[in-house]
Amino acid sequence: MKNSRHYFAYADNMNEDIVRDICPGVSFEGVAELRGHRFTFNSQGKITITEDESSSIWGVVWCLSMRDIHLLDIKEVEALGEFEKLTKDLHFIDGRVAEAFLYITDVGGRPSYSRNLMDFIIEQAYYWSLPVSYVEFLKSIREEHQ
């Protein structure tokens, strides 16, 4: 798609219905890995990422028009408050490497775990057939907080 960018979703925006409600022109690009990062909960119970060379995050890559990116930015301000938009290299499951943008927010103190959000992310990981080892990792986080 001309005048578009890849967007890496690693939390609730992996859900196509959620993304399509915000960004009507969205198209699925693939499943990819962000290496050298791990995800964590911030103090408001939202998921963000931090650098960690020994970890990686799997998620869904969407192709968004500039208009859809603007709409998604507005949604993220409402959901996260202040955020940072980063561009990172992703490794697609089919071997391609491409840049995508993603949103992060400051951890902001002691992380606040959200069981409902974690369950939703695990559901999306199964839906998109993310690697079994990553799904098991997500489930281990859920088990730590029971």
C-alpha cells in the first residue's frame, strides 16, 4: 500500500476487530518477532516493552495508511497517556526483515499486573499461531501472578 507503514502490535491491538474499529483500512502483514526486548506491565496495568538482549516479543504486523496511523495515535493517547513511538526492525516468521513502528510507555513505578489483559493476549497468541515457546512464556507470566 502506497503511503503506508508497518505497525507492530504485541498486546490488545493484535486483535483484528479492535484494530479495524480504529483503523478501517488496516491489512494484515504477518507475524513477526522483535528481538532484544521484553514486555512488562506499567503502573497502570498496560503492557509496554523494555530493552532486554536475552528476550524477544512476538506479535502481529499490520499495514496502516497515514490516516489510520493518525487515528491509532489518537487512540493510544487515550489508552496510554504519554507514549513514545519507536521504529524497530522486525523478523517475520517467513524470514523477511522489515521496519515497523510501535508504541511504548514508561513503566512508571511498580508494575501493575492485569490478569484479564494477559488472558486476552494469550488468546490472541493462539489465534495468530505465535510460536509455542512464546505462548508458554506468556502462560508462565500468568502463572506467576496467580
